[in-house]
Amino acid sequence: MANKLYPRTNDNHTCSLKDIVQGENIVVGEYSYYHDFKDPLEFEKNNVLYHYPVNKDKLIIGKFCSIAHGVKFIFNGGNHKNESYVNYPFAIFGELWDHSIPVTDSWDNKGDIIIGNDVWIGHEAMIMSGVTIGNGARIGSRAVVTKNVNPYEVVVGVPAKVVKKRFGEEEIELLEQIQWWNWTVDVIRKNMDVLMHRNINELKKLLKQ
């Protein structure tokens, strides 16, 4: 079961991301998956955009993440430099304009995109460069995420804004301490019922494991 390319029998639209990414600047945790109505195996080509090796920026996706069809990760190469007086990226057209300006001078480098564990990203959402999304967060369909999202927040809209937290502060703190995504397969199986049915008293018991 673990690390199967297609985790569900007769479902070729859902794939294990860890098993398909090849780029050295993309890191994906166990059990995270991507669903695509066409071909999920094209994730790296169709969904990770402007990710040029020259920038050395990374896409880091934690464990147990759920990524819906059409989600896009927009990297630094898709930006145009804010402090420039012009929008036109002269730096990438050195041959045309006969200059030796580094190509990376065309854009601002805002850093990596980091997705925590057990994050759900909805249909056609867009995650911009430099954004960190905390554990357990939910990103609404077609949201455009330009700022960091804290653990267990729900964000929607363009630009994405927080609409609520999934749980109370005590529950969030417990989940962050428990870090169930780091458990062994056997321990997860044993406690799956608790994880899937909200009961703070049962959640507290998991700290003792």
C-alpha cells in the first residue's frame, strides 16, 4: 500500500506525489497525493511553474497533503522586479539587447514555497512564491495565496484571507504537539478513529502514546 503510484485501485486520476516528482528542488513527504481529471503524472510540468534551477528555490510539501486538480505553484521566475521602473524583463533578453546583466535580475526572489503536513489545497488554487502554509490548513478553491497561512487556518478568496480556524486554540496546540503525521503506520491505524472524529478528550489521550 505505501508508496503505490496510484493509491486507489482503478483510479488513475489520483497519484502519490512522492513517486512522480524528479526535480532536485522539489521535496514531497509520504502519502501526499495529487488528483487531476486528465493526467496527474504531469504535475511537475503543469503545476509547478516558473521554477527555474538558476533560482535554487524549492517546493517543499509535507506528509499527508491533499492537492486538488489544477493547483498551481508560482515560483520566483514568474515575478517581474518590483523596484524596476519598467515591467519589461530586459535581463532575460541579453542576446537581443547585447548586455551581460544576470537573468535573475529580472525578478524578485521571495524564497521557497513550503507546505506543511496534512494540508488540503482546493481546486485550481494558486500558491505564490515565498509562501509558507502551516500544518492542517485548508486553502479554498481558486484562492490566490500571497501570504503565509498559519496552522489549521482556512483561507479563501483573491487574495486569500482567513475566514476561520478549523479548531479551538487548545485543539490546535494538541495537534501540533501530537504530530500524528510522524507516527508509524501501526500507530496511525490504531488511532484512526480518534483522528477522524472530533473529541478533545480523546485527543488529549493521544499525547500519552
